[in-house]
Amino acid sequence: MKKYLSLAQLNSALPLRDLSDPAAGPHAMQLLLADVVAALERLWAVPSRTHRLNPLVATADNYDRLGYSPDDVTRNSRYSRHVSPTVMLRSHTSAGIPALLDSLRGELGHYDELHVLPGLVYRRDAIDRTHVGAPHQLDLWRLKARGLLGTSDLEAMMAAVVESVLPAPLHPDVQWRATPARHSYTAAGRQLDVLVTQPDGRREWLELAECGLVAAPVLRGSGLDPRRWAGLPLGMGLDRALMLRKGITDIRLLRSGEPEVQSQMLDLSPYRPVSSLPEIRRDLSLVLDSGADADVELLGDLARTALGSDADVLAALEVVAVTTTAELPPAAVERLRMGAGQVNVLLRLVLQPLDRTLTDREANVLRDKVYLALHRGEVLELIAG
């Protein structure tokens, strides 16, 4: 059963600034986006067209017309933000592709163009230093009529994207690999990973993009003949790409209002760390109705909503342990007044503002807000007083 966003939740999501959009002011993300697009224009000698679409999309465009199965888990309200039975906040910028393909039905001659779809997408996600509930995504679709596109073109596309995000002169030790991946709207799907050196010196493989050849059923769904049309779709997270480019380890810095940080979000130079403020940890012992409710994405979304304007203070949310009533001592079950099927969850919050130091009192108030939003037991354990 779908759960729909309230008007207050919708009004909270829609005004969020799109850092990739110059209309909202300058940001380094726009420079990175321009580098990627310019690299592909040079590679193929084709023009590009940028589309900035409404974040409210038809559910059919977000899922059905891109080949997602009716029972795909991503449709669940745990992961997607539905507004009505037929409308949702897009969960990927690919939701703009069906209408784009529809617009090409009248193209009867030669056609070869790169379509660029950047913007915010809306998901229920875990809370940590690399994830947010409304990340930026970029879809790049080269669409061609009366000409073939194959895996060699896809390889060249991946190489150009890696070089534009992580230029060899600045990142000489970067390596990349492409592994097979399944996507509902591609054939010969690939996951593009890069091996990078993190600011702490660790070498790590990280996913940069997903790509492939456009699947024939997606073309047919818009009335385009797969014998005449071909395409190369690639989707990439712009937040992660920018963090890799600048050496940023905390995604919240991209939106920071701290002047020393904000001034560094206007170029693509390596990030110079500003003195870190201390983090405060708070552990919560929650009673939830089932083990399925102990989902970091669901709990993270509830926590963000509960904290409202203070949501950015929450640097991480981690499920440490999940214990059933059968596994708990009887005295603990009695003390918590747990019912059949309920579980005890140990949840860890990491609180760390980017612009000030929290007092213990402030941390306790925030802890209690999260606790009251998540806890489903009869006994309350509040600490702020």
C-alpha cells in the first residue's frame, strides 16, 4: 500500500535549492556539469541540449515507461515519495526521458544529439556523510537516428566521463572499470566504478555511473523504431562526482552556509578542510513494531522530518543492533512493555553541525525529537527533561 506525502512534506521538499541550476546562483556543481557535457560534445562532435524539468512527474514515466516491473521494490513508499496514485517526486532524472523520446517521433531524417537532464531527485535514504534524501542526478542520453551505436561507443563515453570528472593531471592515480549491470531501460548495461585515493590515503573503488545501450522496448514505447534509432544512456550522481573531484568527505559541505566553506563551493579546486567541530553521539533504545521497521532508510527519513530545520545537524544514523522479544531477558521485555512481534533497536545518532558547537542540552533535545518520532513502545525514555 502506498503512503502519500502530506502537503507540508511536499512544500518542504520543493523549495530545496538545485545546486546544478545557475538560475539559483553559482556553484561548483555547475562547473563540473559543464566539464562533463563539453567532454562528450568534443568526443562525438554533436550538439547538446539541457532539459530542466518539473520534479513532479507521472509515476508511469518514472517507472512503467522505463521498463520497471509492477512489483519492483523501488516503487514502495519506503523508497519513493508518492504524491498521489499517479504522481510522484521523481526518484531519478531518467523520469524525463519518456517525454523526450515522445518528442522525437516526428524526426524523419538524420539525427544525433546529446540530451542533458540534471537536477534534484527525491528518495528515502540512509543518513551518513555520503547520502542525503534529495541528491543531484545527471542523465546523459546520446540519441541517434540512421546510425549505429555500440559497446565501443559506450566504452569511449565512460572514459570521457571519468576524465572530465577526475582529470589525469589532478588525479594521476585514478583507474576505472566497467562491470556488467542490469537496468530496466538498457541493454549491455554497465556499472562504472573508479578507484580513487581518499583524503585519508585509503584506496577505494566507488561507483560513479550506470550506463548501457538504450533498450528497444523503451524506444518502441515512444513510437521510435529500434531498427532506426539507437542511444547511449548514462546516469551519474553529481554530489558524489563533485565530492570526488574536490576531495570532500561530508556531503553536507556542498550546501554549507559557513563562509569559509561556501567560498570553496564556487570552483573545482581541491577542498581545504575547515577546522572540524566536535561530534556528539547519542544512543537510543527504541521499540519498533517489527524487524522490517528497523530500516536505516525509513528511520533516516523519519528522523530528518522530525528535526525539520535542524536536519543537517544529523551527520549519521546507524542501526547498531536489532533484538527480538525472544532474545531479550524477560525483565527487559517487561520494563519496556514490549508486545508480541515488536523488536528492540539500538540506534546511534551522530550530531555535528558544520557552523557551531552543540551544547549537551541542545544535543539531548534533538535526540528526544528523533526518539519521539521513531519509538513505538509504551514506555518513554527521554533525557532532555
